[in-house]
Amino acid sequence: MLTTNQFEKYLAQAVTWIREHQERFWAIAGTVLLTVLLIGLLINRRQTQNTQAWFQLGNAQGQLMQGNLDNARKTLQDWETTFQGTEAATYAKFMKADLLYRTSDYVQAARIYHELAQAGRPEVIRPLALSAETAAEEMAGHIPQALALAKTFLETYPDHFMAGPMYLSQARLSELAGNPAAAAAIYERFVLLFPQSPWTDLARGRSQTLPRNK
């Protein structure tokens, strides 16, 4: 720890050095100041770009929700050209998959959902992408793949708010796969886990209707 006398000695030495090397000192100071200013400008530009990216993505979302699919496609294409690499990039990718799903290109939609389910950032997007991938695979007629994905979702995210619908998807897919006994068991589990759900009566009815293994 420096004493007062030592601090004053070092301060005096620093002042003396600055007097003797003023040109070099101001060059260093100017470089540091310029660096700080550039960093500030880059941060401000980044923040402005991110704000614009979210705004434009909101426009695309509105078009998608209103069914203006051609306009949504054009907006997303323009967005990718300008804002790729911003904070909204993952959500734009998810929206692109949604657009493909809405236009019945289920195979390509499933491919993008799969990428997001595996490595999407932030990680909160992954279970949503996995559930969407399940739906896309089902719509593409890939029942075994969709059934495996539903099982993976429930094993990986058992407490997620999408778990209830995924149990119903798993049960329905089991029926489509020709396994009514497994479907009935899943419907029963849904009734047990979600007794107050709007779909509980439906699940109970299906579990009582489907044949069981003897």
C-alpha cells in the first residue's frame, strides 16, 4: 500500500514525464480518446440497428398473422439482407420456418425448426422449435419421426408450458402409428397431470374408447 509521500513522489514523476514528453503524451491520450469514441459509436450503431431490426421483424410478423404471406416473405428476405447478425436473427429464422409451414413446405420448415431446437439462442427458443418441428414432421406425413420428437420433448422439457399439448400430440401420433394401447396410456397420463385442462374430457374419452392390449 502506497504512503502519502510515495504517492506524491510518483505523481510528481508523472507530471515531469508529461512536461518532457508532451507530444507523445497527447498522442497517446488522443488515441485513447479516439478509441473510446469509436467504441461508443459502434455501440450506439449496434443498438440502433437492433431497434430497427425488431421493428421490421414486427412488420413481418403482422403480415404473417394477417395471412399476407407474399408480403411477409418479401419483408423477411429484405430483413435478412439488412439485419442478419443482429439480436433478432434467431426469431427471424423461426418466423421464416413459420412462413414455410404456413405455405405447406413442411419439410423445409422442419429442417429450420430442427436447427433452432438444437442450437437456437437464446435457449428459451429450443423447446418451442422442437414442438414446431414435431408438428411440421407430422404434417409432412413423417409419423415415426414426429412421434420420436414428441417423446424427446417430454423427456427433455417435462415442466414446459407446452408439455400438455405435446402429450396430446404424442397420443395422437401413437394412434396414427397404429398403437392404440400406447395412445390410451398417454391420454390417461394427460388426464392425471392436467385435470383442469380444456382438453381433459377429450383425453379421458379417447382413453376409454381406444382398445387395450389383453
